[in-house]
Amino acid sequence: MNLSTHIGGLALENPVIAASGTFGYGEEYIKAGDVSWFGAVSIKGTTIAPRAGNPPPRTCETPSGLLNSIGLENPGARVVIGQKLPWLARFSVPIIANISAVSCEEFSELAGMFAKSPHVSALEVNVSCPNVKAGGIAFGTSADMCYEATRAVRKAWKGPLIVKLTPNVADMRAIAKAAVEGGADALSLINTLVGMAIDIHSMRPVLGNITGGLSGPAIKPVALRCVWEVSQAVSVPVIGMGGICSATDALEFIMAGASAVAIGTGLLIDPELPRKVTQGIKEYCESRGIESLQEIVGAAWR
Amino acid sequence: MDLRQIHDVDARIVRLSNIRGNLYSMCLEAPEIARTAKPMQFVNIALGDSTDPLLRRPFSLSGIHPDRGTIGITWAVVGRGTQIMAGWQAGRSVRVLGPLGNGLGIDRLCIDHGLVLVAGGTGIAPLTPLASQALEKEAELQVFYGARSASELLDTGDLGAACMVHLATEDGSVGFGGLVTGLLEARLSAGALGNGRPTVVSCGPKPMLNHVKQICNRHGLPLLVSLEARMACGYGVCQGCVVPRAGGKQGYYRVCTDGPVFRAEDIELGECTG
């Protein structure tokens, strides 16, 4: 059974990716899991300058979901490129560098910085973070801005280019097409849905940042619908994510049109989930005589 | 090469008991965790196969028994997760991820200068393995322990026979009448510790930790505090459970992996979560 897949020029041994922001840079993860279980890993969203992140509380559990407002806490591109990536590269698993910026100029500069690292297999442009005041989601909610940001990165980065999209828009297909026109080789979807929770005892929002991004099984049906729509609207591969907690969940995304899947919130609950999901996909395919994963990508609409 | 130090195990509940009121404790068969766990570390317990509640729940270890291959936790029912756990029975298997957090061992300093533990409410639970280790290594040990009333004091077991245990209850039903911090201050001012400079380790509600910090500052005693926080992953990847750094330093520490034990001067206690 062949589990390998391709994401815009990036070859993966298996279709399971660590979603950005739930894997850090691997240093903590290796104490609980094995990096080699993943087909690729997407590092914590990185900005040019270090960011301290948002004031706590930063997380709140909701029915089958998790709200977070971490706020892109990261040590900055220089530290990531100089220290984190060389360390992570030892595991020989493709590294996807997730980057976030407040302007096209910054996106271009960041892409240029990562282009000099020998350890980056692909860039993932984060135009969908709901938890930062400037930049972030703003780039992902306008087709024009998404096009410009993607183009800025495309000019500075020759390798596989992934754009991570937000579902907090009227029609993701328009934004997706803009990203592809701007030079995206693949699309990641979905980032979190903007939400909030209120503490009735203090009569205040639970999160320090007031709003946060909703993830987990609660958003899976929305994410599946997005993958279904976008994968049929564009010609580039789609990485599907949103509440994947089992091989069944992953298979649903693949059949909706995803060429690979990412695990985020599920990883927070079970560090061994990537191994279980890959194994489950393999068993499903073997039991049905499916020889290659590619046979079932988009099976639900093909 | 397997670099894993944190195990996700199917742990059988050996014993689960309702201590009284909303207080519960259980003993779990988890040899992989018991073998390497240090005092003040914690485990993240899955509530079942359902996605609601979604996240695991973090609990400090109130017992570590490598010889028997068991660990213990003690909890108060404060929400849905702890309520679900209260309904479990011995024999059931639960998923337990651990050991997590930095933990605290008894070092040379503690052995030479002694140890003072200050606990409020269920805060005594994580200090129990530390106290046992201190006694094993023959470090001088004193325990200050307070709760609202006698009925809320947890059993300190064999500690009372092996070291000084100073009890305080807010309603005066047992021991000193008032807060445990009032008792600590009174004993320190009366010279109870002589000229020694023991390390103080404290676990309990945030206002109590703040008060202990002020007292230790006044008496020039080093203080370590163990924090509680709502956590998502518990193993350092999500950056959700943070506490602000003190001393004009920018940024945050993660309670789950930088802590839960911190030097009091390193963190802003006024703003921590949970």
C-alpha cells in the first residue's frame, strides 16, 4: 500500500502533517512522540521579530472544541533559522516553515530569510491568523491582498509554496483562486474559526484577547465543506485540516479532495495520533484493495 | 532512537475513593510513569473516548510508588471533567500521559538547610511525595497546612509522626485559627526556624502564594511555588498555559514545561492563569 503523496512539488512519505502551532519546533514533541511518524511538519508561525504572544488566559475548552488566542508567540526568524531548524532537520522529515507578516514587504523579507536555510522544504504563508492585530487574517479575507501577499513570497522563494487560508470569509473559492494566481503551489485549509466564550461569574470574556480561534472536532464539518469546495475550484493540491482526531476523520478529508491532512488540536490530546492515523488509513486502504492513496483523493466528488 | 520520556499509558484504576464532600483520590497502575516521576510533576488524564469534554485534565501526583508501579492523584470536583472522574470506579482503565512538568527533587541545599512546605487546601497533595523524599534523605522538614475547616483538611498520613506539621483552619476548628500564612508569619517571627535558611515550597490558591511570597521576602527565605493552570496539551507545544515573567523581563513562561515549579522571583503571580 503506497501512502506517499505530493504537495505542490513536495514529496511526502505519508499524508499526515503536524499542523502549525501544535508542534512548536519539535523540541517538546520528541519527548512524547516521534517526528518520523509525520509525512512533514509545519513549524509554529514565525515572524521577523520575536513575539511575546497574547496575555492569558489563552485557551478555553468549548463543546468538542478549543478556543485559543496564543498570538503567534515565537522567538523570531533569526533564532528559528539559526537554531530551531538545524536541530529539527536531524529527523529527516520535510520541514514546512509557516510564516506570518504585517505587510507584503515583510512577507518578502521573511521568505528571503527562509530561502537561505538549507532545511526548509516548503513555505506555508499564514494569511489566516485570527489572533494578531495587524496583518494575519486581513491578508486572507481579501482576494486582492491574498494575491499580493502570495506574489511577494513567490518572488523571494522558489520552492514549494503553500498558502494557509481562513474560513472566516463569504467564499473561500475566490480567495483560493487569488492565492493560486499569486503563485501558490498548494493550499492549507482551514485555519481556525473566530469565536469567543464568556465567563458568567466574572461577566467578562474568558480569553485575555477577547476572541480566539476555534479548532477541534466542532469545526470538522465546516472544514470538510471548505476542502470539498476549494479542491474542486482550483487545480493545486489541498492540505485538509480541522478537527482530525482519527483515521476516519482523515479519510473523510482525503475523499473531500485533500491530498494530505494536518493534525492540530488532536495532537494536543494525543501525541501518538499521527502514528494511529497513518496506520488506520493504511488498514482501510488494504482492506478495500486500494493500492495508492491517490486513488481516493477527492473520491467523494470524482 | 526513541527519545520519548513521556508515556501515554492505559492505566488501571486500582482504587478510587471519595475522601469526603467533593474531594476524591485514586491510585493508578502506571509503572512506566511511576518509575521516572519526580515529586511535583503531573499527569494529563483523558476523560474517555468522547470529544466532549475534549481535552485531558492535568493533575499533580499525590503519590509516586515505583516499587508498586503506581501513582496517586487527589482532586476536588470543580467542573465537568472532575465530576466525570468522580463517577469512575476501580478496575476501569484510563489514558494517562506523563510524567509532565519540571518537578522538584530534594537537592543538597534542602538537605543542608532544611525544607518548609506551605500548603493550602488540596495544595497539600503534590507536596506529599516531596515530603516523603525529604524524610527519606533526612532533610529537616516542617509543614504548614491550612484549609477552611477541619472537615476540609486532607489526611497528612505518616507525616505527622515524622516531622512538625502545623495546622491552621479559618474557622479555628483545628490548630491555629486563621490563614496558614498567618500561622507561618507568627512562627517565623517567633524564631521557629532558628538561624536556618530553609527553602520554602508552596502550593495552593494564588492569593495564598502571593502572601507566602511577601512573608519569604521579609524573612529572606528562598521560595519555590507550584502553579496550577488550565492546560490544553500539558507537554509544551501549544503555548496556552502561560504565566508572565517577572523582573522587567518580556514574555511568558509555560506552566506545563517551564514549571509547574518556579522560583517565586521569576514570575508575576498577580497575573497567572487558572
